[in-house]
Amino acid sequence: MKKIYLISIIAIATSFAATAQMRTSYFMEGSTFRTDMNPALAPTRGYINFPALGGIGIGMNNNYLSVSNFLYPTDNGTVTFLNNAVDKKDFLRKLPRNNTVDLDGSYNLLGFGGHSKRYFWAFGLNLKGQTNITIPKQFFSLITTLGQGNYDMSGMNIGVNSYLEAYLGAAIPIRDFITVGFRVKGLVGLAQTSLTVDKLYVNVTDKLVEARMSGHLRGNSILSNSGYPVGEKLSMDDVFDIDHISADRIKSGGAAVDLGIEVRLLDDHLRVSAAVTDLGFICWNKATTFNADARAGFLYEGYDFDAEEVKTSSEDFEFTATKPAGSYTKRLNMSLNFGAEYAILRNRISFGLLSHTKIGTGFSYTELTASANFKPVNWLTATVSHTFLNHNRPGVFGFALNIHPRAFNLFIGTDFIDYKYAKLGDIPIPVNMKSMNMYVGLGFSLGRAKYSKAYKDDVAAGRVKVKNRNK
């Protein structure tokens, strides 16, 4: 079991890292996070990210599982859907057939960006993870009733994809009002696992919990052996053998690219931008495909009064290698971003609208985020936002604050803050959110972009002092 726990922790840790695509930061000129969504949107200043603190956070998105769907108000206070006061049929009726959870994260290990005379360039190293989980409705039927019966949980799927990403990018002005950007990425695969459950039946009696499953498991990681003979039966410990972790097994790699453009119109009051990110793939080598067609269960056999212990027996799932070790290609979850921003009061206030679309393997969704952005001084930016079309209810808003003077660059923000909370005991819990994230980034600031119109306007207005203004 310790091996299963460690694998789960690694999958969660790489997936709940700082999500690279933070919607609220898209129109914040000082933020270094905006370049992750569009490489043409260079930050106001260059930066050196503080090691291991350049970007940290958590993030989640799903199609139904908000707190308000699992907490119910009663005369005795707020209770969970498992309480006897809740109509279980009403709870199950609202659930979709398949409930999906999408986790997509990035943890910045190293980051550097700087402005030259005509362009902005950057390089860095990220640890990324992508996890997609599909939970069938019958799973909630099982844990809701906890009674005897047969449950069909076919269609459950879990996919985990984690890798190291080294990137080199630039934002290049090709005209006074047009900037294009790119990032070229080299990828090193760490772990890729996909579990597809074609059939899963669970039988519950007063003494027996039995499951029968058929499906297949395919994976490759530094935790797994490869090259098992076809037809050999293996346990979970054999498939994921963490006692022999070796860097020699890191033989999977790939490439990706980010492309972006920004067009500034109406004397820089209107800015229109578009980008595609994570357009690429990883080729996973020496991967073994396993079939699962077995029975597992837990049997209660009574109480042994002589030994003073509960008598039980259990049976674990077995996997059978069905294909020789080989390679396969897996594409990354791609994102499309389209933004429009209108600035007033010498760019001290602006209003933005962002369309964010995520396209993965077997799923896709689109979010629309409206924001108001404030820059009272050159080194401070604050943004409030609201995201539509992602199943969050009205009243869920985002907030971000970026402090970027000459010495340092500090960012903190979230796309989703709920104004309405329910108390479960003494714990306040947001009720309207189906998505959540939190971001913190810290770095050291470098020089400003002296070729930008914003810098020239600041010089002309006397907000920035230079030794020789004629230059």
C-alpha cells in the first residue's frame, strides 16, 4: 500500500502545482504570469524568479462538483449529502452521468526574463503535471446508500501526465503597434499513466464487498519496470516498483511551442491579442500495456475470540501484460486564448475580456473572464475579475495584486473567490465554486522596456526620470 500512496502523492503534487494559465493576470502589465498565456505579452520589467518560489499554487476545474451540490441547509444547520435529512434521490438526480475533474499545474524551478533594445526574451525550467479523472454517477450512489446491492461504475478513467519543461522565448515588436511572441520547449517525460475501466461492477452484502473489473492500464515512469513478457500476471507492486527508482529510465521526451500576438489600436487604447500554448507532444518509450480482468474484494469472516481479532480475507486485482514494451505518443493539453482590452485615463484603468479554451484528450471547455484592471502607480497593479461559462455561479470573482518596483516582483492572486459561505461545524466553506486556484510568485525585478509606448509616455509625462530626456 505504501507504494500506491507514494504514486498518488506524486500524481497529486505535480497536478496541484501552480497552474500556468491564470486568467486574472492576463491584462496585468507587471505580471510575469501573463507570458504563460501569451508569449507576446511581455511584463513591464525583466525578472529573475526566486528559486523554487517563482510560481506556487493550487488549481482545479470540474463540471459539477461544487460545494453547494454537496451541502444542504436544514433546521439543524448545514449538513452533507450523506445526512439522513437529505433526499438521496434528489441528490443523485442532479448528478451528470460522468463527473470530470481536470487538474493542470506548473511549478517554476527557474525563471529569467530581460528587455533588450528591441525585444523581450526569457528562459526557464518548469515541472508540469496534467491529471484528468472521470467519476461515474454510480460511484456516488454507492457511497450515498452504503447499502447492499449491485453498482455499475463502468467508464471510470484516470490519466496522469507529468514532465519537465525547459523553454526559451521572446516577444518581438515587428511594428510600433504589433508584437509577436513565441516559446520553444524541450520536454522530458517523468510519468504517464492512463487507466481505462471498460467495466466495473461492485457487489455489496452484509459480509462481502466484491469488485469485478475489466479494462487496461498503460504507463511509463521512472517508478515502473518495463519489458514484461506478454501474458505474465503482475500485481500493483510489480507494475509500480518504487524500490528501484533510476534516472536511467528517463528516456521519454518531446517538444512543444507557444505562439502569440498582440495588436495595439486607437493610440494604444485598444489592445487585441491571441495565443495558442502547449502545442506539442511527448513520445513515451519502453511502455508496457496491461489488461485488468480480475476480481478483488474484502470478505468479513467473523470474530476470532481466541485471537481477539476480526477475521478477514481479501483479493487484489491482477494485471496481465498484453503487448511488448514499445513507445507511443501523447499530445499535451492545448490552450487557446483570445483577449481584448480597452484602457482609459492614461492607462491607469482598463477593462478586459478573455476567452480561454482548454482542449485535452477526450475533453474540452471554454471560459470567459471579464476584468477591471487598475494601475495607480507604475509599480502596482490590481485586478478584479469574474469568470463565466465554467459552471461557477454569480458571486464568484477573482482578485490579483502585483507589486513590481525596482527591487522585487511579488504576485498573489486567485481566479475564484466566493462571497457566500456555509458553515460545516465551525469551518466556513464556499458554496458556489466549482473551480479553485491560488497563486504566489516572488522574484527580483530588472530594467523596464524602454522601447514600449507606455515607457515613452511615462517619460513625457515626467513619471519616469532619465538622465538625458532628449535621448
